[in-house]
Amino acid sequence: MVKRLATHRRQFGTFLAGGLLCALVDIGVMQLLLRSGVHFAGATTAGFLAGLLVNYAFHSRVTFEAAASASSFARYLCVVGLNYLLTIVCVSLAGMPLAGKIVSLPLVSVSGYLLGKFWIFRKGTP
């Protein structure tokens, strides 16, 4: 039981570290585009997509130690769609794109971890 808990804590820590890396890529791209005059929706979308590829690769290989596959990537894209909608809602409601993005990060992190662990990269799932 203790060993299993330690494994889950380590995995969640790895997930958070990978999420931080992806968030930095995401926010960095978004901010760069905002400063270049791109509308917040386009800048948010571009940042989200830049983080998408880094996120899938990191979590499939490092966090969940699962082989990448077309089916896991399809499930991942479903979760990305959900998280994208959550992000756009937060950015739109906040009135300030960066503030909305920061508010969205914990929401998409929790949903991403749980759905990643129990659906996208679940052991025994093709």
C-alpha cells in the first residue's frame, strides 16, 4: 500500500512537472503572439496547440510510460477538446487573457491527469 502510494505521488509529481513545461510553452507562445498584435482567441489557440504536442509526447513516454498509438492520441485529442473549451471560457470571462489562462491551468491539469491515467494511457487499453 505504501509503495503504491509512493508510486502514485511520483507519477503525479512527474505529471505536474511535464504540465509546467507545457504550460510555459503554451503561455510563452500566447504572450509572444499577443504582443505581436494577434487577437486573444488566436494567440490562445496557438499557445494551446504548441503545448499539445509537447504534452502528449511527455506524458505518454515519461509520465505514464505508455507507447504512443493512434487510439491513445485520439483519446488524448478528446481530452484536449474538453480542456480547450475550458481554457477559452476562462480566458473570455476573465477580461484579461493572461489572467484567464492562469485560472484555467489548474482545471485542465486535474482533468488531464485523471483522464490520462484512467482513460488515455490506462494499462491494457489499445
